[in-house]
Amino acid sequence: MALIHRTTLTPTKLELLTTWLPTQPWYRGKGEPELVKAGGFRLDDPEGEVGIEFMAVTDTSGAQPVNYQVPFSYRGAPIAGADEALIGTTEHGELGTRWVYDGTRDPVLVAQLFALVIGEAEPQMQSTSHTPDPSVTASFAESVRVTSAIVSTTVSDDPDGTDLLVETAADGRRLAIHINRVLRPGRETDDERAALGHVTAGWPLPDGTTARAMFAVVSHARP
């Protein structure tokens, strides 16, 4: 299980996101965001090399706060050919330079997210080492056995979020994983209600209550 280091990051993740978020097609703001960390969870890399975090952040710069989801991957070296996915680099107080990526473009994060959906990975607390997070729920409706091995992934962004088209190794099945970049608590679309699978997580609100929303939605890929 991942070890959470109590140390410094320079620049911080929120500082990196302040520059990166406005460049994304799903960003709802009109200028520089004012970000507050809201919550999220982690997944373990079976090889112990890549940090995986699904972070919820709140942008308070507009008339109404907007909640965003950013899947991060943290690496000790750059991913070859993935410059467009790099959010930035940061200096970790114990691990040195870390390359911080939009995790939807990182094959390790995508594989572990799919493993979570089909019950082969366990969500972990965002800020506590070696501690599962039971508040994160995942489901997969298929009765046919599916393994988490993925042979290919195609990624695309649009104003509604990020779409991952994955092909499974065992039987060549093609599935679509939609990453909800803007989190809307308590509001499900028709596609979400009819989904093949999903990952749902929560984050605390200023009034002390907890909001919940689907972070990822799985469906059959369209022909």
C-alpha cells in the first residue's frame, strides 16, 4: 500500500493546477481559479512506482463554487512521449523531483481505475497511509468475468469531461470510461443511471455535510 509522506511539495499541487486548469476544455471559469482542496482518494500501483490520486478541488473564483476532479499520477521520471499530459514538476521533500501528470493519460492509473471498477483494486484514504477508504464505492454490472488487463487506451477531452476508450486483454472487449471532471453532487444523467459500472466518492462541504458524485462511469463502447 502507498506510503503518504508528511513533507513539502514545491510548488504545491494546487499551485500547479492554478495554471493548468484554465487550459482544459472542461474548465468552467473565466480566469485564474482560486482553488481549495476538497477531498478524494488514492489507489495503489501494484509495482509501487507510481503515485495515484483522484483529487476533488473547489474553484471559488466565480459567482458559484465549482467542484472539479483531477486524477493525478506522480512519477520519479518522465513518461516518454507524454509531454502533453504533464501538469508540471514539483520538488518532494523526501523523494526529490516528481513529474505530475494528468492521470487519464497514464496507463498505470487507467489500469488501476478499471481494476477498481471490477473489484480488483481497493480505494485508499487520500491522506492516511495503509488505510482503505470504504466511502468510495465501485460497481460493475457485467456477469461475465472481466480482468483488469488493458491492451490499449484512447483518450479524448471535451467540455463534459474526459473519455477513455479501453480494450481488455482477455477478450478484446471495448469499454468506455467517462471521467466526470465537473462533479455535480446528487445529480445523475440518464447515461449514468444506465451505466455498466461506476466509481462514486464523496467530499466534505463547508456546512459539515458530505457531497457525493460519480467520479467515473463505465459503459459499452459505441460501435
